[in-house]
Amino acid sequence: MTEMTPDTLAELTALRRDLHAHPELGFEEERTSSIVADRLAAAGIEVTRGLGGTGVVGTLRRGSGNRAVMLRADMDALAMPEETGLDYASTVPGKMHACGHDGHTVMLLGAAEALARDGDFSGTVHFVFQPAEEGRGGGARMIADGFFDQFPVDAAYGLHNMPGLDLGVVAAVEGPQLASSDSWTVNFRGIGSHGAKPHQGRDAVTAAGVFLAQVHGVVAREVDPLEPAVVSACALEAGNFNALNVIPEVVRVGGTARAYSVAVRDQLEEAIGRHARGVAAGFGIDADYTFIRRIPPVVNAAGPVAVARDAIRKRMGEAHLRESFAPSTAGDDFAEFGSRVPGCYVWLGMGETRVNGTHHNTNYDFNDTCIPHGVTFWRAVVEEELS
């Protein structure tokens, strides 16, 4: 059951659409964080600003309980154009809320205001409004700035909207939910030559082609087939189309690697490099290999998942609970929090999507009818955790 007056829903919807119209990229969320901080303060919640640059933490204490939890929402938008044609579409060229972080911000803010008003709990809750989730490392930055020193917590909770999952249904699943998200690059360094005289050089272009044919076999032939993983080459730089008789000296290849376990993550790092160096050796050239670990996997712990499920059953109803849901190979740096304390990351059903309106699409928009369900979930988790 969701408890929200029509006036509250209208006000939160207007706020969500205002944030949608004014998207800000990671570490640039000045306007968004100011709105969040002002509303938290107006609700009587203690506000801390500046962690992670533009991050905001609201702290609410009640009763004598000594347990503390964190609830996290992300605030940043994506560097892409919006093509929805909505009245509240992005007013900033080349930037849009294409993943629903505007909705995440509003739902957590609505829950914070409701809990400050009449929350039934005993303990401490930290409402964490994180910058720069979209690949810029906002979670790690908040932690590096002393988040856990300043706000020690016993459990961490995160939420993400999910188009296609029934409206208001919450998937709370134990185990892997999101993959690690890492980047790799290989610079093949040969000896440039005339295109008509390849024997006078060492061909980095052909070496890169052989590598590309090999590297996508890592998952198929080296990783346990019961362990999901992804290796994708996503960028290629070489040569000059205005000089098609010149074999270049350097070819640069880059991509992403995804896994759900530490062991497979390590395996991908080693295997990509081994193939790059092996191919280079075969062609008599050099390979400079770099593997950058960006985001660890999101793996839900049993304890917080059980709490979330009980909260959903008691306050939203059994019909709103999904105990099984396929993990995603996308990444989310909620993992920075959930890998340090027991964590639970849930999916909130957004119902049917707009045409071509999935995450990171120029036609995406958050479904505002989700707002009461998200607020209810956050409130339920706090009252179940800190009962």
C-alpha cells in the first residue's frame, strides 16, 4: 500500500520534472544538490555538503537505537541529447536525465521528508545523494572524502528504476545484481611503412585485427560457462583516411570488461593482456596494455535483502515483491558502499516504457507514477531496519 496525498504527489512530480529540465553531469550537480540540501534542512534534517564535491548527506536520528543505515540516490545526468519532445525536456543541449536519476533523487527526498515528519523508527538514517554515478566515480570520491569515517553505517541500501518490470513491484534478490565495470586499452606499436611495401615495417594494423578476432574468445573459451562475463572492444584508432597508402606505427584498441566475481574479474584482466602481448610478439611488435578497475560488482548480502523483503511484504504487500530477477551486466558504483558494508540494491518496476525509452536512450523518461512506490519502499526499509 502506498500512502501519499494527491497534493504531495503533484508537488514531487513537479520537482522531478524541474530536475529533468535542468540536468547536470557528474561533479557538476550544483543546482540539484542545493535543492536537495535546502529541502532536507527545511524538514529539520541535519545536512552535510561537499563529500564527493557535490554530494549531500542528510542525517535523521530518532529514539535510542544505536543502529545506523544509509539510503543512496544518484543525482547526475548523461552527456547525450534528449529527443522526447516533452514539455519538461532538457533545457541544456547535450545533457539529459536518461537513466532516471532525477526520479531517484525525488523519491529519496520525499522519503526523507516523510520520515522527518512522522517516521516510526529508533536509530539513525543517512540519506545519501551521490554525484557522478555515470562512470565518473562519485561513490569512490565520497568514500575517499571520509564518508564512512563521518557516517558509520551497519547496512547500505540502493534503488534503481527498471522499465518493463511491473509498476511498483520491487525486486529484492540475494547475490550478484550488477557486474563490475572496468576499462582496458592496448596500444600496438609497430614500425610504420609505405602501404605498398609492408615488408619494410612491422604492421600494427594487422596485429590489432588478429587481436580483435581473439579477444572475444576469452569469455567463450576461457571463462567458466556458469560464470557470466563480458569482454567488448568498443574503440579503435589507427591511420589516416587521407593517407591510405601509409601503414601507421600505432593502433589503439579499447573496451570494457564485466564480471560478477573477483576471480573472473582477475581472469579477464590477465587474459586480455596475455592475448595482446602474444599477438604483438607474433608480429614482432610491442603492446602497451592497461586495465583500469572502475567499479566493483554489486552483490547483495543476505541480511539486508531479508530486511527489504520483510519491509515490502508488511508495508507494500506480497504482490509488490519479486524475489528473483535476472542480474544486469551494467554497473553502478553503489558497489563502493555495498562492498564495504552489507548492502541491498533493489529494482523498482516502472511499468511499460516509452517507445525506444529504455535506459540511456534519447527517448527515455522516468515514470512519475513510480514516486509513491519508491517513497513507500524507502520509508518501509527504515522502519523495518530500525524498528
